[in-house]
Amino acid sequence: MRITNKGFTLVELVMVLSIIGILLAAAGFQMSAWLGKARVEEQMKSMFADLTNARVLASNRNRVHFVIMSSSQYQIWEDTNPGPDGNGIPETAAGGDSRILQINLKDPLLSASTFSQFNFDSRGLMSVNGTIRMQNTYEAIYDCIAVSSTRIRLGRWDGASCS
């Protein structure tokens, strides 16, 4: 008499499902780290583009543009009050300067308390030098922006500077 096995035993099925579960869990951890890294990089690239755009607008429109930052958002304002060319002072209350952009950030900025406001003058030159850093535990490639009077540069924080 011949006995043939057709199918899997319960033990084999449980082992295969356990291995698949472990692999999916490991992939989930990797995926969340990758998504966090991508989110930080996307926010920094977007902020870099917005700051560059504000510099160009200041130069093209021949008006001062203000950048106001907090840990959770940044705003870009155009100096339009009093008309037509403004007075070089940020007036964010109703009836004041014109807000061009307001962006709420998903990850907080670290240096917003020491570098909370700067201006682009009518020639597109920046009023101060500094670094804008984003809180980053994902080792993102871009997590800081170095700003100087004539340049805006996207980089990675190395512990002492944005390189």
C-alpha cells in the first residue's frame, strides 16, 4: 500500500507565514525611515525654492521682501505698505504688507528662535547670514540651508555647519 502526501502540514504553513510576517515587519521599519527622510528632504528643497523665488521677486519688483520663520511655519511678505514701494518695515497686521506665501511644516525647524526673520532688499541681497536647520533623525541628504547676503545654499548639517 502506498501513502502519498498531497499538501502542506499545519506546521509548514505556520512557519512560512511566520517568516513572511517577520520580513514584512522589517520592511515596514525601513519604509517608515525612508518616508521620513524623503519628507525632510522635500521640505528643505521646497523652502530653498521659496527663498530663491523671494530673492528673485525682490530684485524684479524692486521691493523689500520679508521672510518670517517659526519652528512650525514660514511666511514670505512683500513690502507694499505704504504704497507704492513700502517702508522697509514688516507690517503683518491687516491692511499692512502683502503676504505672498505661508507654508506649515511637518517637521519642526531647529534654528527658528535665533534666525526668525530676515529680509531681501530691493536688489535681492539678504540682510543677515545664518543657517536654517530642520530636525532630522533620518540622516536626510538635505537638512539645512545656509544663507548669506549673496547666496542661498542647500546642504547637510555636519554637526558644526551646513556643508
